Amino acid sequence: MKTLIDNMWYVLGALAIIFAGLYLLTRQSGAEQPQEPVQATQQQTINNQTSMDTLKQGQEFLAANKDREGVITTDSGLQYEVLTAVESGDKPAATSTVEVHYHGTTIDGNVFDSSVVRGETISFGLNQVISGWTEGLQLMKVGEKFKFYIPADLAYGDYSPSAAIPANSTLIFEVELFNVQ
């Protein structure tokens, strides 16, 4: 009988060790899981700060830019300069399709897109682009060339469409209007 009881204690001891090991494994893997949301939260905090810095830089740029000779500011905050004016020509509506050449940069001069560099004009519906473009191109006549300074809220806002355009970026576009449909 003593060997049966001794064996039971060995079995119970072994089970206790197994359960303790499983408990420790569960605790260790569970300890790693909360770190991921913490790291994601820390990264989000960094991204939010960068985004807020970008927004502030854009606002400061626009505040200084509005006082430059030839820069016009609309009620929405869109700023533009007329680089090439024409006497008459068709103007697009918000639902028009336009053909343009454009060159897009951030306020620090980094080019993020350019039909000029590609050597091809592009056509698109004005209701399919950022609101700064929709508003700005309606001010133009065919044959004109404008330079738009688009605040973040009229561009992509707190969304970053690519690594070249950080969230809350103020964007600059030189746009030449070739055709309106």
C-alpha cells in the first residue's frame, strides 16, 4: 500500500510541476502581449506629435505666405498666385473633367508628384480630388497657370496618403489648365 501512496505522490508532484510550467508559460506569453499595444501607443504618440508639428509648420508657412505680393487667400484658406493669366477661356465647374499639368511639393520643396516630370498631362474629375484642387481649379481659365498653397484641411488632413506626404501637410501645386469637359 505504501508504494501505491508513494507513487500517487510522485504522480501528483509531476502534475504539479507540469501545471506550474504551463502557468509560467502562460504568464510569460501573456506578459509579452500587453507590450505590443503599449509600443503601438508610443508609436502613435510619436506620429501624433510629428503630425501636429507638420500642421504647425504649415500654418506658420501660410501665415507668412499670405503677405507676399500677388498671393490671394480665399475664405476657405486656400492661397494662390496667378503665374500666367489669359483674357478669356472656359472655367471648370466642380463636376467638370479637366486636363492639367501639375507639379506638387511639400513646403520644404520635396517633390511628391509631377505630371511635368513624367512629361504627360493628366485628366480627372474635379470632384475626385482634394478639396483644395476642386476649389482652386474653378478659379482658373483654360490656358492659365496658378500656384496653389493648400492648407492641410483642404488637402489630406490628418491622413498620410504616402510616405512623401506626411499627415497634416500643407501642399504646394503649380497647375496649368489645358482643357475643360
